Amino acid sequence: MRDMSAAGSSTAALTRMTEPARPRLGISTCLLGEKVRYDGRTKRDHFLTDTFGEFVEWVPVCPEVECGLPVPREPMHLEGDLSAPHLVTSRTGIDHTPRMRRWAKKRLDELAREDLSGFVFKSRSPSSGMERVPVFDADGVPRRVGAGIFARAFMDRFPLLPVEDEARLHDPELRENFIERIFCLQRYRKALGKRRSRGALVDFHAAHKLEIMAHSPKILREMGRVIAHAKDVRPSELCASYEELLVKALGLKATPGKNANVLRNALGYFKKELTADERAEALEAVEAYREGYMPLVVPLTLVGHYVRKYGQPYLGQQSYLHPHPVELKLRNHA
Ligand code: SF4
């Protein structure tokens, strides 16, 4: 397994030198089709490997194999204290928690240098599941309240990184939200670079106002206050406060109601250019989207058309119009 990772990392390094940077995401190795499961099988997820995989660079992690367990191996589960369960083999009762924790500490140090923008975990795994993993209590009753030992350690170490599991990513809204956060974080890192200047942050904020508004107008106002006082704090503190709010805002759902508000706001920039008919048609499309009769892509395409036609510079720079690769068709569901 580690050999495969080593080969993978040199290929990845070469790719980074020759192509524009793609977001780097951690992923549970079995989701990529590697036969690392306890029963020697795979849990390949075709959306992740064949579609989303075109736009990101995967950093595979299999906690059970990388901590030294063989394939195949005895299945395991979580048991004991619901808030700090142990990882135990299901037939022979061997406790692998200390081994897994030792390995995870080292592996998390390595992952801290991988410039990750997020992680896709394997659902329900006692090592890799991010939520609702069964924990057997003192009476042997399974309670779906746990997180896998490695997934818990990862989320504690990197609390601001977006995480999801492959089962939740089958939901179109959760999928769009996760992918949007990944690409926004990537743009944020690229815009701020290592120097993290006030000017770069102000520019980033200006270009992301509508995208943030679609998630939380309230947090957008808070971010505006942070930016307004940019000169009063050191750039590192400024960026830390801003980043926390950005992650918090994008973690909230962009509902049809909030998107409709953003679209109406955008149409307000064309008061002089649009005829009464054009304006009515655009507002009708926004309303039909809000009521669930058409996908977001329809009114957005109309707004994008007016932005190009009338050369509206403020809207033209808004990430809201292109937050993630159009090929992923994330805004095509009603
Ligand atoms: S769920 Fe995690 S530990 Fe289990 S095979 Fe997949 S990557 Fe390995």
C-alpha cells in the first residue's frame, strides 16, 4: 500500500509541474477501486473515480492497511464508550485502537503537508466513516453515533476542511455543496498565496460576494465588517477570521429561496439595459426555479447571457456564475 502511495506521489508531483493545479483531496482508498477491504474486495465509486476524479487529484488513505493489517483480515467494529469507542475485531476481540492511533498521528503529520482541500470518507466504516458509524454499547446494542477512528482524528486535526462520505454525495444538494466548498477553498488559497495580503483578501471577497450571499446573507454582512476593519489587524489574524467565516457560510445550504434572492439582486444591475419583457421573462425563470419547476442552471444562464451582452464588470467577476466545473452539471437538478 505504501509503495503504491509512493509511486502515486511521484506521478502526482510530475502532474503538478505540467498542469494547472487541481484541488487535492484525501479519499478512502477502497473508493478508488483498490482491493483493500477486509474481504479483499473494493467499494469503487464511479462518480468519484470517473466524473469528479477528472477535476481533482486524489490522495488515497486506507487506515487499516496502512497501519499494517493484512488483506483479507477479520472485520472490525467500534465498541465501548460512545464518545471514545475502541476499534475491535468482531470475532476474536483484538483491540486495534492503540495501533490505529499511533499510525494516524504520523499519517496526519504527512497529510498536513499535502495541501488538501478536503476528504471523501467511506461511509459506515469503523476506521474511515465520518458520522453515524455504529458503536456497540455495554449491552451490545449498536448505536449509530460514532465516527471511524481515523476519520475522527482527521476532522479534529483539520476542522476547517470540507469532508463528506460517498453515500451522502449521492444526494445532489450535498454533492453540490461539498464540491462548491472544495473549489472555493482552492480559489481562496490561490488568491491569497503564501503572503496573505490585505489587498488580495479584499479582491477575493469582492469576487465572492454573491456566492457567499447564496449561502448566508447574515455571514456575508459579518465578513463585510471584517473586511472594513482590515487595516486594524495583522494580515494573518485578518485571514484567519475571514477563513473561519467563509467555511461557516459555505457549510450552510444555498436554498432555492436564497439563490432566488441572489438572482434578483443580479438582475437589479440591468435596470437600464433590459426591456420590460426581458425583465419579466428573467424574473419568471427565477420564480419557476424557486418553486422547483426548473433547475438553477436556467435563470443562471439567462443572467450570464446578460452579463456578457451588456459587459457588467461587477457581475462578470462573480464566482457565483461559475463556482465549479460546468461539466459536473451540479446545477442541473430541479
Ligand atoms: S473503509 Fe477505510 S479502512 Fe476500510 S478498506 Fe476502505 S479505506 Fe481501508
